[in-house]
Amino acid sequence: NAGVMQNPRHLVRRRGQEARLRCSPMKGHSHVYWYRQLPEEGLKFMVYLQKENIIDESGMPKERFSAEFPKEGPSILRIQQVVRGDSAAYFCASSLGRQATQRIQYFGAGTRLSVL
Amino acid sequence: DQQVKQNSPSLSVQEGRISILNCDYTNSMFDYFLWYKKYPAEGPTFLISISSIKDKNEDGRFTVFLNKSAKHLSLHIVPSQPGDSAVYFCAASGTGNQFYFGTGTSLTVIP
């Protein structure tokens, strides 16, 4: 299983710095999703992308957060001017499609962001 | 607004017995439901899913039951094994693009 690869696994940033989280989907998957998990909470949807397109960013904070999935290379979740409240585990998932069992999302191991 | 709820934060079961994890949802437009298992410091791993056109789906020791009228689904694990100890999340999806996740139930299987 050439699974969903996320890096880095752990990221430490000081307040005001930028955080870049990378996600390579499973081979053959062109649908990528980002989720955030705060302590003691479930996973919260942030954004859904297909190659070169943001399909749904309804869960993404309006400021400081952005995501992309370029034609070549991994998907990037970018957080500018991080604050302590951004400390969380960020998970990326990918799926084959949007129909029937193709919509099963497979998750990476996550990036744990700590903001000092 | 929590559209998917797992009201039991934790559950302990003896090895060999049945584990039943429950999940409730509020949105009648959800048509696909999944269970994920998560170990600490790892991502969620897909376990089993069910479409709203079915009321039961079985895969080995895992069975998911769906009661659409009650907006309730459950995951049965039988027999439970110590390696099943993990956090279990249910998720639901409709015509939109996202999965809605519950807050998880931590299962401990006691040897």
C-alpha cells in the first residue's frame, strides 16, 4: 500500500512564522482532503482539492490558511503567521473519486504542528 | 453543529466478547457511512463502510448496522481482540464533498 504520505510528521513554529504541510496522495488518487484535529475532538474538514482546483474550502479559516494541489507535486497546506491556536494534528486524505466506494478516503499519518 | 455524534467516549470489553460502538447522525441526506480506526500518532485507517441502501455490511469480525429511521449506526466487533484497542471514528457523507466525523470512542479490549 503506497499510502498517503505526509511530511513533516512534526513541525514546530514560533508565533508569526509560516507553516507548510505537504501531502502526496495514494497512487492513482486525484482527490485530496485536509482535516484538522484539535485535542479531544474529531476530525474537522478544511478543504477538498482536485488537481489544480480547489473544489470546496468551506471548512478553511478565511485568513492565513491556503491550500493548493498543483499539477505536479504534492498538495500543500499553508498557514501564515501561525498562532498558538493553530497547534493541532493536520491530516490529509485522498480518494479515487466521488462515486460509491471510490469516495472512501484514505488518510496519511498526519502532521503535528506545535506553535510556541 | 455536530452532525455526527459518538456519545460514548470510551468502552472496555473483555477479550473474546462483542464490542458495540454506536454513532448517531442528524442529517437525513447522508447516504454513505464509514468506520475508521485510529492508533495514537497515526492517521485513521478505513475499516468498513455502508451505503444507505443497505442495513448491514459484514467484513470478517466487523459488522456495521444502519438504522435509517433512527439515524443510527453501530459497529460490532466479535470476537474482540487486544489489538482492536484503538479510537474508533464514525463518519458520514452526503452529496457534498466532505466527511463528517464523530468525536471518537476509545475502545480497550482487556486480555
